[in-house]
Amino acid sequence: MTAPLLEVTAPPLLELETVSRVYGEEVEVYALREVSLQILPGELMSIVGPSGSGKSTMLGLLGILDHPTSGTVRVAGQDVSGLDDATRSRVRGDAIGFVFQQFHLIPHLTALGNVETALLYRDIRPKDRRERAYAALDRLGLGQRAGHRPVQMSGGEQQRVALARAIVTEPLMVLADEPTGALDSANAAHVLEIFEGLQSPERAVVMVTHDLTVADTARRKVSMRDGRIVADERRGLPGPGGGR
Amino acid sequence: MSRSQDLVGVAWAGLRARKVRTMMIMLGPVIGVAAMVSAVGLTESAKGALQAQLAQLGTNLIVAQAGSSFGSQNPTLPANAVERVENISTVTSAAATANLSGVIALPIQGASTYYQAFPVPVRAAGDDLPSVLGVSLTNGRWLNASDTSLHLHSVVLGEGIAKQYGYLPGETRTIQLNGKNFGVVGVLDSVPLDPTLDNAAFVTEWAAKHLLGTNGRPNQLYIRALTGTTTATAKAVPTAVNLGGTVQVSTQVPSDALKAQSQANKTLQEVALLAGLLALTVGGIGIANVMSISVIQRSAEIGIRRAVGHSRSTVGAQFLLESLFVGILGGLVGAVLGILVVYGVSALAGWVTVIAYAEVPVWMGLALLVSVVAGLYPSIKAARLEPLETLRLG
């Protein structure tokens, strides 16, 4: 693995610049307050904080699922706030792979079908799509399970299918929301191991969690409280990265 | 390959995953289209049968009936009424029958109580009645000149009465008229233009006078007019028969009743069409309802699709396409079902199957339209769903 020091100079994959997110109209509630964060290629990062600290909002903004009330969100240097839904969806599909606590596999599709979902509407031939999806499953040791439906698989296997779905598009960033929350410790450890494996010089892995033990497995840990980033630590390296 | 192909695959998989639900919401378009196709098909087939019948029977038959004048139980026409109407230039042929009131017909001895209570009408008829009516005999022969000249005790049965008597084709059968034996020589085919003839027994005018003791004066005339002059001829008949006398004559053109019947079927067809439309509409509401619930149930699926990069419009299109498929499939199944119903009923009723194939795509299109409109709201709802809310618990 490449040392993080060498990558600091690379342009950020994803960047929040003084981003605020306010909910409500009459009574304004600040979910995020002028947060700035840069996610660099090759990072394995955790965003940790208690309930109500703004993690969820952060996830929506980092995943381009939500619009900031103020501030700028850039993906690979491009401001995504002004884009229409179709383009934002395209950027999201290309740049980000999601993993959720509840796996969120589509129940009526097989493992292969679920992974293929991420490759739809991209003008990929069905045969190529199946091959790529199978390769992603195989990479996570699920080649044998490609034809199984989610109900036929264990939690750990389902989460690995979700991981395969997240990486099949070769995204810049894997964004995971409490990825081990629904798993027992053995499976959780296995999934975290995979996360480390997913990270590459070009790709960042970001885990949003309230679990400090999970958060501590990452080399960069961003702590949140009351809609602000209160700490941004790199293991072995002191001081803030892109946070405030 | 292309995006639309992906979309079709996704929508199809969505429908297949919930087969029972899909079949349930398909019922609306199925029943609607089947109702409309069969409504039009059945009424057209029935009408086709009527029209074929009309073409065969002709629309130029006039039935003239002696009107009931005061003091007369059994109004009659002049004995030479046939000659009188044949003087009308537009009349091509005519035949008379006489009701022989008071004559009791018995199929077997000892059955008198029943047949006195429900007497079989006996009529005297001339040689040419079948030819004027345009019907043949299912069996045997009609009364002829030899029956009169040889003073034969011959009787011809109407089709209904032959059935009632259990008369077998070719059977040598003797029935009794006022206690006298008469041999059955034939069975007259059913007369759609005057069904009362089906339940009558026919004897010669000679037998009516000399064996059954009636005056044999005719009561009804069956008249054929030149094509296109039927109405005018029917108007001329009473005057021609009456010739200044006191006889009242009423005329009717029985084919008019059949025409009216086909008009009545038109009304039935409209009612059935309306019912079909209603089924479609209610089916559409069903689709909207079920799809709306489905969007809520599948919110996680929608969320994940949005997360992996499917746009709002793609997700909306996916759900709209599911409705569209329900409409296409439902319409198709309904059309096939409707056509089968028309074929089945027509076969049972002995009609010539008429299916308005040109209209079938219209009904199917209507089912499609209803389904798409019904799917519109759920699709918009699906497109507007905020993915983050459905994906993140807590």
C-alpha cells in the first residue's frame, strides 16, 4: 500500500467547501454548519459521531443524494450543485459506490441481478454487464452464489453482494453507511477487511458510523458533533487533513 | 445494450417478481377488453344471424289477419281472399290458412283431458303455403291435390307440435282430430316469420269442410310482394280483401319485428360496451391503487436504484412501463378471451361468428391508455421519492 504522504498533493476526489444544510422553513435546524472536507484518492476514512451529529446529512451530501443549502460540493473538481438530476445521477453512479447498513439488495433479483443493477442504463451490452457483475461477485468470493436471491444468503454474504454492487462500476469512492451495523462481529471483521482491500491509490473508502471501534480501523477518522467536524485525525499523522 | 432495452428488462422483472399482484391488476384491463370485444362480437354475430335469416326469409312477406268485428268469435276473411289479393299487381303469391276452432287434436287416445285444456290449433291450408312462406318440410311431404281429390285423411304437423308428439322422422303415425283418424304425412320446418305455425297441425280445406265440419273460411293470408313494395302492398291488402265489405283486415310485415330485434341488440351492445368501459375504469383505479402501495413497499428498491445512479426520470419510467405492460398484456389477454367467448357462444347458438377485428385494437389501446394514466401518479411518486430517507434508518 502506498503511503498517504505521497497522495496529499493529488486533487481531492470529493470536496465539501463551507457546506451548510438547513432543514425546515419556519424553524431552521442546522444539520451541517459550514463544513469543509476533502477526500483524497487512496484514503480509508471514517466519519464518526453520535446520533444527531450530522452524519446522515453528510452521507447525503457526499453521495450527491442531497443538495447543500449553501456551500459547494465538488466531485473530481466539478461543482455538482448546478447539475440537473439526470447528470447528478450519472455522476453519482460513476463516482460513488454505496453500501448500506441494511444491505438494500433488491429482493426479487439474484445476487448477479443486484450487482448488474449498478451497470444499467449505461449502454453496456447485457453479456458484458453480466460478465462484469460476475467478476465483481467472484472477487468477493461469491461466484458460487451469483444465482441466489438475497433471502437465500446470510447477512455477511448479502453485505458482500452489496459491496460487489458498489465496486462494479469502479467508483472513485465507496461510501458506506454503518456497513457492519447489521452484522455479527466475525462478519463485521471480514467486511472491514474487505473495505481495506477495496481502497486503492485511485479510490477512497469512506465509512459513516457511530461505532468507534469501526471508525478506528480507518487511517483517517473525522469526528462530528452538532453539525460540525470536531476532529480530523490521521493515524500516525497529527493534525487536520482537509477538515476544520 | 440500449437504455430502453434495459428499462424494459427492469420493468418486466419487476412485474414477474410479483406474479399474483400483477395478475390481479391485469384483471381490470382483461375484463374490460374482454367485455367490449365480446359485447360487440356477440351482438354483431347475433345480428349477422338475424340478417342471414332475414335474407333467407325475405323481407317481403305480409301477414294479413281478419280483424275481430263485433259479435264474431272467429273473424274470417272472404273465401276468395287469396284471389282478391292476387289482383294487386305487386303481389307475387299468396296462401291462406283457416283456424279450425273447436277441433280437438289428440296424439294418442286417452290423452284428451290435457289436450282439451291445451288444444293444439288445427289449420286448414292450401297447397302452396310452404312455397309462399319459403320454408320446406323437415320430413315427408306437404298437403297436395291428391289429398283433396282422393279424400285422404292427411295431416301435416308444425315442427313444434311434431316434437311435442314425439313424432319420429319417417314414422307412420295416426293422430285423432275430433275422433277421426288422420295420418301424418309430413312435418313443416319452423317458420321464423310466424312462429304460431310451428305449433299447429295442418289439414286440407276439403278435410276441414267435410271431415271436421267447419266452414273453412280463411283467417290469415300469407302474401309475398315484389321486393321494395312490401309496405305499399301491405297498405293495399285490406282494401283488396275488403272490397267495400265489412271485413276488417290488419296486416303486418313480420321481418320488421326481426329488424327491430337487431335494433334492440344494438342497445344491448351499448350497455355491454358501457360495462366494459366501467370495468376498465375501475381496473385503472385498481392499478393506480396497487401501484401506489407498491411504490411505498418498494421504496428501498427505488432508493438503491437512485443511489447506484438511476435518475428520477428513469425510476419513474420504470414504474410507468410496469403499468404499460399491465395494459398491453391485459388488453391482449382480454381480447383473446373476448374472441374466444364470441366463438364459443356463436358455435353454441349456431351463429356465424362476426368479430369486429378492426375495433379490437381500439379497445386494447383504450386499456393501454387507462393503464398508463393509472400508472402516472405512482410513477411520479416513485420518481420524487427521496432516496436517503428510504435507505437510512435512524
